[in-house]
Amino acid sequence: MHILLTVNAAWNIWNFRRPVVEVLVGDGHRVTVLAPRDDSVSKLENLGCRHLHLDMSVKGLNPLQDLKLLYSFKRIFQTEQPDVVLSYTIKNNIFGAMAASQLNIPFIPNVTGLGTAFLSGGALQKIAEGLYRRAFAPLSTIFFQNGDDRSLFIDRRLVTSDQAKLLPGSGIDLDRFTATQYPCESKAHIFLMIARLLRDKGVLEFVEAARKVKSKHPLARFQLLGAVDAANRTAIDAATVQSWQKEGIAEYLGTSEDVRPYIAAAHCVVLPSYREGAPRTLIEAAAMARPIITTDVPGCRSVLDRGVSGYLCEVRNSSDLAERIESFLALPHADKVAMGQAGRAKMATEYNQSIVVEAYQEAIDAQHLKPSEDQNARST
């Protein structure tokens, strides 16, 4: 089969969908990645994939740009004639689904997040919901990364319960993200946040909580690992990050292709995000047996068992986050170790990447049309 994957950045496939790609290539399928070109393309090609550049804007809704994107999908799908399309990220899901449906090409989207437009309220939200409803109506399988998003789409009648299937995020490679020995007990506890430096990720709350905690525990360390994404409208600018470093509140670690050494050195991984699909960084941290602190919001709360493998705090509330951090600091060392081990056990039973791979294999097999039917449908 010719299987085409589309996403708004090629690195997304390399970082999050690699297990699915490896299995598809290993099964003998021809795999094409349709995404804007970036530094990960050569790595994907080394896996056995072919890459096609997709010219698209990842920013908010723009009628002219989105119409152009819809046309691009339709033109490329007509040329490539994939047997099935796997899609990730908002615009690829919506406009890719519309184009594929017009050509009778099986299309399987994965709702990895809802986006600002969907959550904004008012006219913009209605437009976003209308696009989702129209795009997803003909599809038989739509994957969701957490139960909250799935329920929301069903409740708003954007999809049916029969269409909506639940996945444990992107899964996790338990051999690569193995449990590591917990750091020694120390007054200089390291609290690590791994994320793009965006306001929606809760970066400001993390820094403000650090300021509160360090007033009582001056040796505690707060680290930020992730890109300063100037193109995003909620981005934290580099000058602000530098001011935090000068103040001694937060350490900026830049970016890294391998987060494992940073997680291994941390006592706790924190993500005060406003909403997630399935936060990869928390899944990776838990797999490495690190306790986590995150917000009580869709996506984030699914990754931990409250009080067992980590703590939940109120969203957009730096004071509550600071209290959870102080509660963690007050735990005996053995309890912190046990909390990390509980997270590892949860990942092993609920988030193993094999669950995701098998779900995709079943969905592809179920949606694949017979060659004669496929050709007749596409020629109309």
C-alpha cells in the first residue's frame, strides 16, 4: 500500500510518530510524509520514507490561505493516489480530510490538540466547530489522544461515538525511555519544564511559582528546556527569558534532540499547560520514573494518578502550583522515588507504543478499499 502521512512540521513525525512509520515501512508499505521541510527530513528518509514539501501556514484561520491549502491537498492527493492518509495537527486534519473525501481516499485523522480558535469562544469557535463537523462527517475512524477531547467532540455533535477512538497519546518507547535511578536527596532539587516557551504552556506560571518557592527554598532550581518560538502569537520573547536568568529565577537550557539526560537529572518534571492532547514530555518523564506536576486540564490530568505518580494544580494559578511544588519538597525521599516508580508502571500498562501501532494497523486494514472499487471511486 501507499500510505501518506501529513502534518504541519516534519519533525512532528520524527519525534512523535516514528514507531508507526517504522512498522509501516517494515511491513513493506510505501510511506510518504507530506509536511513543510525542516532538519528532520533526512532522518525520515533514512527510515525509508519519501518526503514531499507542503507549503502551509501554521497560524490561525485565514480564508485565502486555507482555501489554497485545501487546493494543495487535493492536487497532491490526486497526483500521489495514496491508499490511505494518516493525518496529525489541526489544519492538516480539517483541510486534508475535506480534500480526501472529495477524492474518496480513506483518511484517518488524529486530534492531537484543539487549537486557540476552537477554544476561543464566540464566532471563531463556531467557525472552527463547523469546519470540524464538515471535515469529519464522512470519516469512519478519528483518533483522539485523551478522553476529554473525545467527549467534547461527541457532546458538540462534531463526531459520533462510533467514529471516535481513543489512543494513549503517541505511545512511548519503554526501552528508549527507561526507568533511571532517582537523583540523590538534595536541598537543590531540580524542577524541569520541557516545552516550547509559550504562554499557553504555562511558562509564566512556572516562573512565578519558582519565584515564590525560591523565597522559601533558595537552593531549589527551576529549568526551562525548549525553543523560543517567535512565530507563535503566545511566544515568550528571548529578552524576557534572559531577564529571568539574570534574576536567578530560572535556568534556560536551550533546545536538545535528546531530553533524556535532563529528565534523568531532574527530581520532578513540571508542565502547567492550559490544555494538551497528550503531553509527550510528561509521558517521557513518567516513563523514566520521574514524578510530575501538571495542571488539572484535559490531556495533562490523564497522564498521572493524582497523589500517586504526581500532583495536579489549578490552571493559570501560580500560587497553587507553588503549593504543589512545596508539598513535593516536603515528601520523604522514599516517597518521591515511589511516586516516580508509580508513573513508570502506569506508562508500561497504559501508554506502551505498541498499543498505538496496533490501533493504526487495525484502522488501516479496516479502511483500505479493494483496488477496483478504489480506482472507480477516484475516477468519478
